[in-house]
Amino acid sequence: MSLIVQKYGGTSVGNPERILNVARRVIATQDAGHKVVVVVSAMSGVTDSLIKLAKDVSAAPTEREMDVLLATGEQTTIALTAMAINNLGRKAISLTGAQAGIITDGVHTKAKIANLTPRKLNAYLNDGYICIVAGFQGETTDGRITTLGRGGSDLTAIAIASAVKADLCQIFTDVDGVYTCDPRVVKTARKIDAISYDEMLEMASSGSKVMQSRSVEFASKFGVVFEVRSSFNNNPGTIVKAETADMENVVIRGVSLEKNQAKITVRAVPDRPGSAAAIFNAIAAQNIIIDMIVQSASAGTSNDISFTMSRDEFPKAKAALEKVVKEIGAGGLETHEGIAKLSIIGVGMRSHGGVAAKMFEALSRGGINIEMISTSEIKTAVIIDEAKLTEAANLVHEAFGLGVV
Ligand code: ASP
Ligand code: MG
């Protein structure tokens, strides 16, 4: 007999019909001879409507009360799921985060799990119960309800899997797994069978967000192997695990796309200490998160500094920089709002040469201009015109042989 943790996201429990579907899946897992812990999210849309309700009664609700409110979303789902399973004749019991032994720090709305004592969980499991745990929540040592940040139910599942030493952790969602590229953009994209934690994190941070990054980091730190798969069919999903030697045989695992980016270039920045600091302090003062930064080689006494950010932040960034340009005596600003980022990711990049060349060659076949380039050990990213993103994604995906064969 093995112990399995299954997490069902908001769409998987989005209505009574789907909760019954989850109940049947869980029972099938138990019938196959396993102990089961189920972690559930709030029904889809519920967390958002709770946030809206709060705003309707208060301009600035306290974070403590926000957590009390948001935790009700998951609490609804655990009760309904347990009822559905009980109604099908099995022993199931619902547990809030606190009841499941999840202790967090006191940072309301984005608490970190500090400790997890699965004593009660283990006792119920040994008694033959299916345990249904509320995702996304915990409590502080002094008994305050906390939540773990948006998408935090994944983290609950991974943390529980680690604490109970589960044999398997399955994250059920509305997609079949992690794809080599967004299938809406690249028709030949296929599901990836296995991916390393680092690749998964790079994919997430460059646009292919299947899961909250914090959950993947936690899994990596504690060595929790998990599978991302769909609750709407029985297809095997994508296994996320520590890197194995054979993973390097595949040069590129996937292509990530990020739309809605913008670029600002500060022209002729005086080449002296403090210029870059002045530019990025002005950006930081506005709490703007920037992505790529490229500084051109010095042209005599000055150079150009370009950087990218999400397009929503662009007006704020531009306004902040207009002042700085005068203060430091730079040449001026040049902007491009309609850009996108395309990244190729794979641990195989470490041991294979010519990867960047192949990517750039593919883009050049489409007459696609590269505006910026950045690299990490397992990623090469380019900034291009957003209007060319679909064409670029297909060319690059094809060049690395990622499509369905
Ligand atoms: N219900 C929470 C959210 O919508 C947590 C989760 O779904 O993972 O962010
Ligand atoms: Mg969710």
C-alpha cells in the first residue's frame, strides 16, 4: 500500500458535478489500494469574488481579516468534497489547514509554512479515512488564520507530501501537463514527460506558468517528486523531479512565451559610476519589476542601457525616467511597447554547443529581428516584436525538433 497526495485546483472542483468527479477519482485511488490525502483549492472564481466582496465593504481591509475571509473559499470545498465521498459510501474527513497541522509565520496573505506536524492526518489515515485538506491556509503559533499567497494550494500539497513522506504527489489541474510550448500558439506542441525542477522554474519565470514558483522551489528543496496532470481525463501528466543524467540528452525541453512586455532604452548614458544606479533607483522607487537589462559597449564617453518590463508598468517607468535623463545628462529615451520575450529552456544546453546559433538561425529564416538577448545556464531568451511571436515560436520549436513526430 502506498500513500498518495492529490491536489485538485479551482477548475477541477468548479461546480457540484466536478466535485463529484473528484470524489469518484479519489475513491478509485483508494480502491487501487492506496491511502489518500486530498488537497483542494477554492471553487474557481471564489477567491476573486471574496476579494471583491472585501473591497465592497472596505477600502483597506486589514490583512488579518482578509485571511479569515479568503480561507473560507477552501473551507467550503473541503466540506463539499468530504460530503460527496461520504455519500458514495466511504469514510472521508475534512481538515482545515490548522487542523492538518500547518503552522506558518505571521505574514498575513503571503505566509510561509514554518512547520507541519501530520500527527492528526496520520491518525485518520490509519483509521481508513480519506483526508480532505484545505489548501492555501494555515495558522500561526498564536492561532491566527493565515493564507499562503495566490495559487498557494499547490504549496500545501507539496508540503503535506513531504511531511507524510508520500510515495506520489499528483497536482490535478485543467491542462494535461507541461507542454513544449503553448499549444494555442504552436499546434505541434507536445506534453513533456519529465522535467527538472530548475527547468520548470525557468519555464514559469519566462511565461509558461502552470504552477506557483514557490511550490516548485519547495519541492526542489525537499526532493518532492510530483506529477502535473488533468482531472478531466486519465492521461499521464508531466513528472517534475530532480535532474537525472539522461535529461541532458535533450537539448531543449521547451519554449516559453511572454507577451505584453515593453522596452525602454536610455540613450547616451554618461559612462561613469552612478549612472546605472540613478536609472534603476528611479525605477525601484516606483516598485516596478524589471526583467532583462542590457548595456551596450561604451562608445567613447557614453553607452546605451535598455531594459524590459511588463507593459502595464511602462507608463510609470517612462515618467520616472524622463526626470533622470535630465539629471544625469543622458541623450534621451527610446521606447518600444509592442515587444514579447521568447525563451528556450533546457539543462542540455550545458553540454551542447551551437544552441544559441540554432535559435538565431531559425529566427532569421522568418526575417525576425532580435532586439535583446539574455542567457542563463539553462536558458536563452530573446526580445522580439510581439506581432512576430507566433511565427517565431513555431520556427524555434521546429528547429529544435520539439514537435509531434
Ligand atoms: N484559492 C487560492 C487562489 O485562488 C489558492 C489556490 O487556488 O491555489 O489563489
Ligand atoms: Mg487556484
